[in-house]
Amino acid sequence: MAHINIVLHEPEIPQNTGNIARTCAATGASLHLIRPLGFEIDNAKLKRAGLDYWHQLDITYYDGLEDFYAKNPEATVYYFSTKAPRAYTEIEYPDHVYLMFGKETKGLPEKLLEKNPSSCVRIPMRDGLRSLNLSNSAAIAVYEVLRQHDFEGLREDGVPTTFEW
């Protein structure tokens, strides 16, 4: 079964991180937050976006990139950037993978991307646009990894409803 790790490098907007936390809880992905953060973890907007899923979240905090790499020396990391040459769908993701995203205003550090060119991927979009929303990008990436692993471990039926189709 695939184990997905979403890594946010210096996220700035609490609602995005809250939405990503909710995606993590729903998919079984782990969330890794690299400081400094642009908000406090007890921020009401962060909690509201994550709703009542915080108790189901596997979350780890790091004091900078060096701390992240020191604690995850064998990590297979894919770096999401609008500057990457390859699309995220061109990768065959391993069972244990880290998907790293940068801060909303600047993305990932250029030096990090330059050091890891074969692991940089992008989500295709129209010309003239800066980027997709961070939480949307993370969800797209997580579900591509899950798709490649046949959604193993996730519900195969719909949520029961009180109405008929």
C-alpha cells in the first residue's frame, strides 16, 4: 500500500494548510510542515478548514529544510514547481513518497530545484497564469499517486445516502 507524505515548505495561508490537512486525513497521507509557518497552528482559520479531522491526522513539524532531510535521509521526494520540465503524470511514484510544495507567494527555493532537476514536476495549466492554489495542487498530486496504486486502502463504494439516484 502506498504511503504518501505531503511536505509544505514554509506555508503562509492557514486555510490552504487546513484544506491539505483534510485531504491528508481523507486519504491517509501524512503531513509534514517545515517552519517558519505564516500562521499559528491554533489559528481558527486553519482548524476550520480542516474541520473535525485533526485527530485523524499524522503531522510532523521541522525547523527548516535541513531538519527535514536529517530526519528523512532516505526520502524519495518530488518537488512541485511551475518551473519544472516534466508533468506530474510522467512519474511512476514509489510506494513511499514525499510530495513537496513551496510557500504560496514564492514556491520552493530555486537552489533546491536546481539541486534536484530529475525530481521536479509541474501540474500543466494555461499560459499566462502564475500557479494553482496550493491545496488544489496537493490534492491533484495525492490522487495521482493513489490512482497509480489503484486507490488501495480507500473506500470502493459511495457514502450511504438517504436518497436514490
